[in-house]
Amino acid sequence: MLFGYSFSDLGSILVMQGFSGLSLFSVLLLMALGLAIIFGQMGVINMAHGEFMTIGAYSIYVISKITEQYFPGFMAYYFVVAIIAAFVIAFTVGYFVEFLLIRHLYRRPLDTLLATWGLSLIMQQIFRSVFGGREVSPTLPDWLMGSWSPTPSIDIPINGLFVMLITLVVTAVVILALHKSRWGLKVRATTQNRLMAGAVGINTQKVDRMTFAVGCGVAGIAGAAFTTIASTGPTSGSTYIVDTFLVVVFGGAASLLGTVASAFTISQAQSILTFFMTNAMGKVVTLLAIIVILMLRPEGLFSSKVRK
Amino acid sequence: MNTFYDRWLGGRQGAIGLLLLALLIFIILPVFLDIYRLNNVGKYLTYAFAAVSLVMLWGHAGILSLGQGIFFGVGGYCMAMYLKLEASDPASTARQTTPGIPDFMDWNQITQLPLFWEPFHSLPFTILAIFVVPAVLAYIVGAAMFKRRVGGVYFAIITQAIAAILTILVVGQQGYTGGINGITDLKTLHGWNINTDSAKYILYYINGVLLVGVILLCRYILSSKLGRLLLAMRDKEDRVRFSGYDVSNFKIFVFSLSAIISAIGGAMFTLQVGFMSPTFVGIVPSIEMVILAAVGGRLSLIGAVYGALLVNYGKSAFSESFPALWLFLMGGMFIGVVMFFPNGLAGLYQTYLKPSVDRFLDKFTRKSSAVKSAALSEKKEVAE
């Protein structure tokens, strides 16, 4: 017996809390992937990253409403199309934001922080004006509802499994693209040495814009994942930005593998602690632990061997 | 006398700027505003402490802290704890299950005053705590980060994370901190009722004097060798390090100093507004303090005060009647000061107004002594 629970109960709690942690893991990881490649390459923090997630979430909502209204027959399939749309919309907005705002500020990372915070305020207000202040949820297709029970005391929601699947696919695609594609080669070259990359004929400005847009697009997919676990409001994204940045730093800014590992650790720790303490205290303990670890080891879990 | 004039007041330009500010705070505003509005201005001026601290930290030392709300909050809470204990004497809390403890503790089934509240029965301890607690906190955070050469955006985000943690903690531990409502119903400071009109006037003036004092102190630091080193560190950190200076110690010092300045603002906030709550601690208020400094001009101590007055006035004027418009405006300000006016109001003054002001002043002073003014303006250029 421990905390008044029998061991088989504890096992079930661990599995279920662990699983709800996996949903958080999916959102955090997808957000952090985008933030990590942007931060890794350009050294700027996009404080409006959460709002790109919200764009993705609202895209899913709008498409679900349109499908429900005009093409009710396609309700079962719309979600897949909507995920692609979420990526494309967030990608496009990110592309223009980079062009209009971010590219002027690469030399001033602290100022970028403030400018993108301003951008996030404006975007939040646009969401509020367009969709209203109340939280909305898309109508999910039937096959995403329900749950899977391997044993009587364990209950795993299907949408969580689906989100996990998306996350794995997207993460795999991003890592593959970075290491096997032409674009990835340019990105890695620019990240390692911007001047030299320029000297050998890589248009670093173009690479920057593309990277920023892809990062925002991935955040859009994070928004799609988010809609399956919570409802969307104008400020949904902003609550994740601090956690996401801690994920990136904790994992080691230059390593995507580190990002995956730290997203996993943080979301699991938070989710399991939440069960034994109040929601707030679980979060406080997790964040505090990360900050203490970061003070002892500022380069994060997986540090790159690059001299700065 | 001359060192005082040049170093504390900042020469002719600085002295005039300070004089105008003092005129505004001590005479013009109290004459033209009723006590309710003046009390509001006093509230805005407490934010000016945070803005001034950011001018030192961010403008001159190049360290962006997105967590000044932490220290503002620490100062405010220390003061609020003292006032709350005084307001909860056994006689006035006789109806509670446990008389003599703050009402929110009673509501949360706490029957004994927590140990960390005990020392706040004493006013000297409270005043000491307002200076020492934020300084120690800033020292710990600063030493851990700067000694390991963590800075820039990392530092900014980690201070923001600490602000977030502190808010969650204060909101979550309702029985010990008053939760989301904060510490309310504050009545007296050492037996002196702070809610009367005359008390509000006195507090407003104390606040103004403290603010001017802080600005003078900051001017003195900036005009010293330390101030030059801070600037050098901001512009070429490695070079300062190679010259044999321990950069991290200077950073820790200026971070702790800025923490103390913000905490004074927080304590004055509690006294003038009459309560303290976590809404003045977290991520959003902390980053808004940065915009106060940025609008005023990140290099100008006096500009920061005007920035605090203007932005907060705009906020209360707009957010009542057009809340939607205000967020656009606020967002636009963040982008605008970064993209188009990196030196804020002070920068605009420098480029557009200062030349004509200078010409006017030169004409004015040349009559008395032409030589002196030439020497002065030369000195000022060096100082700048």
C-alpha cells in the first residue's frame, strides 16, 4: 500500500496518468520542434509561437463546421484534410510574419522577444474579435471518440492514440527532412555557420524564411492535436509558450533528440505529479525542478559539441 | 558641489529634466487632480520604479529580465503581510474560529499563523525584508545564471518562467498567501490609517521623493566607473572580460539593484492601492513593465517615468471604453518601439526637441557666463 492505493490500482493510475501525459507530450513536442529549429538556426525566440498553435486549432474548428454544414458525408475523413490545412495556414502566416517583422530583427534577439510578444497580443485580439472570447471545440469524427480498455481498470481514449500517431509521424518527417533533404542540408549548414553557408552559395535569408514558416506550420499541427484534448480559446496557445521554451532549453537547444526526451520527461513528470498533488503544485514542482537542473547544467540534457 | 551637479544631477540637461519631472510630480499633478486621480497617478508612479530598474538592467547593462514582476510582487507582499497582520489583531477578528490570524487563513481552515508570517509583526523587519528578500532572490538567480555565462534570451525566458511559477504558487497556496484575491482589507501602517485622503497625499509625496531619490542614485551609478563598465559589457562583453574584469559580478550587482528598486515600487503600490494580488506578479505584468521602459526610452531614467505614466494612463483610459482596441495598441507599441523607435520618447526628444531647447538655453546662459556653459556641454558629451 502506498498513499492509500493498492499496487494494482497504482499500476492502473500510472498507466492512465502516463497516457494523459502522452497527450500533453504530443502537444509540447510538436510546439517545441518548431521552436527548436527556429531558435537553433536563428537564435530568436518566437513568443507568438503559441498563437500559431491557436491558428491551427481554429483552422480545425472552422473546417469541422464547414464540413458539418455542407458535406456531412465526409465527417469521417475531414480531420486528416484539416490537419494539412492547419499546417498550410500556419505556414503561410509564418512566412509573411518572417518577411514583415522577424527578418529585420535577427541581430537583436532580445528585441525579437518583445516584438513577437506584441505580435502575440495582436493575434490574440484578432482571434477574440473573429471567434469570440468563448472557447470552441470542433466536432470530432466518431472514430476518434470512445476508448480502448485493455484491462477493466485501464481506459485509454482513442483520440489520445491518434494524436500520438500524428506526433510520431510529424517528428519523424521533420527529423528525416533535416537530415536527408536538400532543405535540411541548407538549414544545418546555416545553423552551424551562417557566414560560411552564405559564402558557399546558400541563400541564408531564404532558408531562414522557410525554416520559420515550417516551424510555424508544425505549431499549426500541434494546434490540431490540441483540439482533440481541450477546447480552443484566444489565449490557449499563450499558456504553452513558457513550458515549450523550457522543453527546448532543457533538451539542449541544438538537439532534436534532446527535445523529444525533454518533452517526454516534462510532460510525464507533470502528469504523474498532478495526480498526487493539486494541478497547480504538480506544475510548480516540475517547472522548479527544470529550472534548478538548468542552473546546474545550463546547456541542457543533450548538449551540442559546437563552440559558440 | 560640482561633483554633485555633474554626477548626481547629470549636468545641465539632466538637472533641467529632473526639475521638470519634480515640478510635474510634486506641484502640477497634485494641484490639478483630485485625490482619487492623484492616487491613480501614484499607482502608475510605483510602476515607474520597475521601469527605472529596467532602464538600468536592460538599457544600460543589456540584460533583459522578463521577471521584474517577481520583485515588485515580493516588495508588495512583504508590505501587505505586515499591514494584514496589523489589520487582523485579535479584537477585530474575534468572530473567526481562530482570532488573530488573517481572515483568508481562517477561511482555509488554518488554525495557526505560519512560521514565515511571524516576523512580519515587526515594522523594522518588514522594511528590511523589502530590501533584503528581493536582493537575495536576485543574487541566487543571478549567481546561478551569470556565473555560468547564461544570458540573453535564456535569462529572459527563465526569469519569465520564475514569474509564472511564483504566480501559480501564490494562487495555489490560498491558505498561506490569500490566493488569487491576494491580500486585501489593509487598514493601518503602525497605527496610522492609510485609507484617509490626507494619508493618500502623504503616501503620494513619499512615493515621489523615493522615486526621485532612486533616479539620483541610478544617475550616480551610471556616471561612475561601474556605469561605464556596464555599458562596455552590454556592447562587447568579451572585451571587458579579457581586460580582467569579472563580468558576472557586475551583472549580479545590477540585477540585485534592479530587484530592490522594483521591490520599493511594489511596497509603495501596496500602501497606496491598499491591496496586493498575484495579478501584479506574473508574466503579463512583468513584460508590461518592459514596455514602460521601452516607450519612455530604454536608456533614459526620466523617460521611463514618463513612459510609465503615459502607458498606464492610456491603458486605464482605453481598456475601459475600447478594450479590444487597447490590445492592438499595446501589441503595436511592442512592435513599434522595437522596429521604429528603439530609444522611445527620450529618443524622439533627443532628435527633434533637444536641438532647439539647447539653442534656447545657450542663449539664456551665455549672458551669465559663456565659458562655463561651453565647458559644461563638453563635459556632458563625455558623460554621454
